[in-house]
Amino acid sequence: MARGPPKAPLSKRVKILASVGAAATIVGWGMLLTCMALPDWMSYDSPTNNSRTVISLWMECVTTTGQNGTATTCLGYMLSLDGPGWPWTLTRCSMLHAFLFAIGGLVSFISFLPEQSLTILAAGAVCNLVAAGLTLMSMIVFTAAILVPMISSAPANGYENTAAGIGFYLSWFCTIPNVVGGVLGIKTATEHNRIVKDKAMQQLKLFMQSQAKEAEDAVAAEENDKPKPSPWGKVALTKMNGTKNGIGLPKKKFLAPIVDHSGMAPID
């Protein structure tokens, strides 16, 4: 089965960029998974209820109603500044971030396969940047969760403030490598795109040169195929008066063409 043209190989610079970006993505993803595996410090029921993990609380966020007994969205309850809603921010965002980081890291590794794809590199860069952007947004909410109790009389206990602070710093810690991964993912895709364009221009230049060479060869072959005028007519009509003619015949006086031993003259 016929295959398409070979893909442009990744340069050393692109491989380094992709390696660092993928490593940063996986590191950030591992941090978030580690946070999710830890007992929930942000439980609104009781500080001593550490039997549930962040994953279970995230599922509760999706499947249960809000604190006031009415149906609510995960995002709406997460952003509510009614005390217990503050420390739940990391709970709500962590799974989405982890999934996006996983996708970004996966496509970064896929880009190292023999059939490199600019589309895959770009997809990994987009996933990484989206995940980093969501984490930055959650950090803003964490900041509000810390500052609001300090500047207002909103009800909040020490456990909730502590949980919000822990989530804020963990969010920063997890975001930095993923921001690096996202930026390097974009740079990798851009660099790979430049390499592909350069390779395409080189191929086009070689193709045009080969076409010009073929045209020159065709003209030369056509010139070689043209019939050459025979010198025998000149011999028959040239009177040699002791001088050598243009084709180097001996100095003899004759008006007839040279004949062979059988008396036959060459035929044009």
C-alpha cells in the first residue's frame, strides 16, 4: 500500500522543548493526583471526617444538591462565598485539571512516535494551556477565599480558612510546572511548524531544479538527434591544388570522392 511522503524529523531543539514540556506536564499532573489521594482536609461536615478523599467529594459535587437543599451547579456552589463553599474550590477543580493535564502529557508523548504530527503537538499545547488557565482561575477563587474572611464579617471558622490556604498554595505549586508545559508545548508546535515549512521549501526548490535539468537534457538530446551534414559532398566538389582540405585528406588533386578497394564510394 502506498504511503504518503515522510514526515519531517524533529530537530534536536524541538525534542528538548517537547521533553521539558511533557516532563513539566506529568510533574504537575502527579502533584494534583497526589493531592486528590490525600484525605479531604476541606470537609464541611467535620474536620475529623477524613474518610473521604477529594475524588469522592468531587463526585458529590456533581451528584448532590447544594448546601441549602436546592439543586445547584458545581461551579455555582464552588464559587459561593458562604463559608463552606470556599475550601471546596480545589475539590471541584482538581479532577478537571488532572484530566486535562493527562491529555496534554499523553499527546506530548505521542509526538515522539515515528509519525510525528503537528496536529498532535498543537493539541497537547492547547490542553496544557487550558488546564493551566483553569488552575489560575481556581487560584483567584482561593485568594478570595482567604481574603474575604479577613476583610469582612463573613462566617468562617479556622478549619475552613486553613483549608482554603492549603488549597491556594497547592494550586500555585501545581500550576507552575503546567504553565511551563503549556508554553513549551506552544513553542514546540511553532518550532515544528517552521521545520515543516523549511522542509517543504527545500523539496520545492529541488523539484524546480530537477525540472530545469530535465528541460536542459531534453534540448541537448534534441540537438544530438538532428542529422549531421556529410563531408563527402565537399570532397567531391573540392579541387585539391596541393593543399589539405577541411577534413584532413591527403594532398592530392581529384574531383571525385574517395573510393574503397571495390571501387564504390561511400553512400550518404
